[in-house]
Amino acid sequence: MGSLRSAIQRVRESLFFVPAAVILLSVVAAVVVWYVDGNVAAVEEAPLLLQVSPAGKQAIATAVAGATITVAAIVFSITALSSQIASNQYSPRAVGGFFEDRFQQIVIGLVVGTFAFSLLVVADSAGEDASGVVRGSLSATIAVLLGIASAIAIVAYIDHSLRRIRVGSVVRRIAEATARAVRREHRKRDHPSAADAPAGPEGTPVRIRADRQGWVQWIDGARLARSLPPGSVARVAVRVGELVAAGDLLATVWLQPGREAPARLVRRVVHVGTTRAIDRDPAFGIRQMVDIALRALSPGINDPTTAVDVIQHLKIPLREILLSDAPDRIFAGADEQRVFLPEAPSRSDHIHSAFSEIRLAATSQPAVLRAILEASVDLLGELDEEDIAARGTALLEEARLTFDAAVGAGYREPDLVRILSAAEGLDLPMTEPPPGGEAAPGPASG
């Protein structure tokens, strides 16, 4: 299962696999078409096929091949440009999503597949009788249709790329991917609590270390518990999203006498990949969104509207985190196996990761401070509706710190009132007076 997940992840991140598969299909299609054109007499009289001579077929295929390879260069240029814009304007960590775009991979595959098919038709035409006999040609017809399809696809791809590099689209994509990761990892389950764990592991400890450098992409604790030798206890030493080097400790396993160390098993279920991925790492998605907001608030860009957009989208994964149960960290097997994962980032960790850096960078941006207060109030309201208000401690703390930052920033009273009105209804006593010496009105009195 781990190998399959790894292969799927590599395919998703690769710009090579889909085009290469389409080229292979194009070669197979060209061979089939050669056979049909040369051995099926009814094809010559088919009403919808182009009626061309061998020289005409070669000219058509040559034109389509030349045009599509030029279009392929345009597609590659647009892809490189989109990645560069994402890296420079948003965050280097946001580039991965552009390579995973399935529509982009299909368009590149269609264009290069059309080129490969047309090139093979040209090669086949070179060996045909040069007599000027005109007859129906399936290969010429398909080459023309593929050329038209490639032209339509490139126009659609340009439109798709221009829409995709908009900051709103980038942030929404990351927010939705992060929310899916939260739902995958934080879904509710019946699992043993820490009180159910044995007092201490028994047996011979075996330390299993990473055999390569990379990012921990996922940890399948349930599979490890099922697959360990009976009576074994394993403590995983790394978290999802952590960078490990070759030789770093992955896990310690306590084995009963006579049992073999499950090094290969541990390395399969504690999967180390070459890149960090959002799929099972919600913290990485939040990190990307925060990076975009910080880049927007930098002096060279000074785009607070983008930062506000990021804060509004941060509510999507944060809502999932706050409303979901914490992910499992203790797993049990049928033969008294136990697996313990390290503590995952808590709800408070995610809240502070989402808001604290943006708040510190936005003390001179009233719209951003107001957006943080509004997001905090909205999420707290949803927790109240679900009767789990106790989970909102970190939100209250961020709201108070944002309140204090606004009060201490030296805004004039009308500006300060507009900012603090977003926190109306929260009990956020002011801790610092503004520079003028008079206390600004609190949220409830705004």
C-alpha cells in the first residue's frame, strides 16, 4: 500500500507521466491506422474521410506535426511562466500545485501525442506509392482532427492558466486541499486512549533509522500495528511534515525474544518522500497560505487585500480542525501490538500558525487586523453553535492580541473604532491605551 501511494504521488506531481502515456497511445493508434488504411478496402469509400493522394496525406501530416510542436513550445513556456509567477509573487511552496494540474498534463499530452501521431503518418507516407491516386485516408483524417483538437485545447489551456494564476484561485485551491487533508486525518474514529496503553514497553528495543533524506509524507499507524510481530510495541519518533536525513531515528520497536526487526515494514508505513505534500499534512497548507499573506504584506508588494483574502480562506481549514476530533495517535493490533505516534499539532498550534505571523506583520494595516478579528468571531460563533466553545481558547487569545495590536498602533479614534467593532460581543479588555493617552472604546461600546 505504501508503494502504491508513493507511485500515485509521483504521478500526480509529474509533468512527464501523462504526456509519455499519451505518446505511447499515439504510437499504438498510428500502427492500427496503418493497418486499417492498408487492409480495409471499405475505408477508401467512407464518406466522412478526407480524400487525398499519398503526397497530400504527407503534406497534411507534415503541417500538423510542425504546427503542434510549435504549440507544444508555447504550452511549456506558459507552464514555466505560471510556475515562476507563483514562486515570485505567492510562495515557492505554492509551485507544486501547478505541476499537479491534471488539465495541464492532459493538454501537454494531447499536443505531443498529436505531434507523435502525425510524425509517424509522415514516415508511413514516405514509403507509399507516389502515384496520384486519390482515396479515403483514415490517418490523414485523424491527423487533421487531432490538430484541430490541439488548437482548441491550447486556447482552453491559456484561459485556464490565466484564471489559475489569480491569487484568489491559488488561495482557494490551497484552502480546499488543506480542508480535505484535515477531513482525511481528523475524521472521527473509536480508538484507544492513552490510559489504555501499557505502562511501559517490554522486550528488546530496536531503533530503526531512515535510509534516505526527505519529508515524512504519511504515517500508517494502523497498518504498522496490524503487521508488527505479536506483543511488539513501537514508538514512532517523527511527525508528518518533518524533514529527516539518512540515519535519523524513525521509530523504536520493542520485540519479544526471537522476533526479527521489522525495518522494511517501518520504512514502508513511515513514508519519506522527496517533497512535502498537503494531502496528509494540513500544517503545510496553512504554511503556504500564511506565506502568501506575508509576501503580500511585504514592503515591496504592499497588498493588504490579498492578505485579507488569505485570512478569509483560512477559515475553511481552521473550521474543519476545530470541529473535528483529534487524529489517532495510539493504534492496537489483534495480537497485543501497540503503536504510539508523537503528539500531532494541536488545534491551538494551528490557530496560532494561521494568525500570529500575519498579525505581527500587519500592525500598520487596519483592514488586515479587522479581518483577523472577524475570522476569529465567526469561528467562535460556530463553536458556540456546536456547543464546543472550549476549543476556542486560542481564537480568543489571537483576538485579544489583535485587539491589543490595534490599540497600540496609534490609530486615530475613528479608525480604531472601525477595527475594534469587528470584535463586538467579545470580552476583550484593552491592555494598552493608544498614544494619545485616552482609552479607546472597547468592542462592545463601538
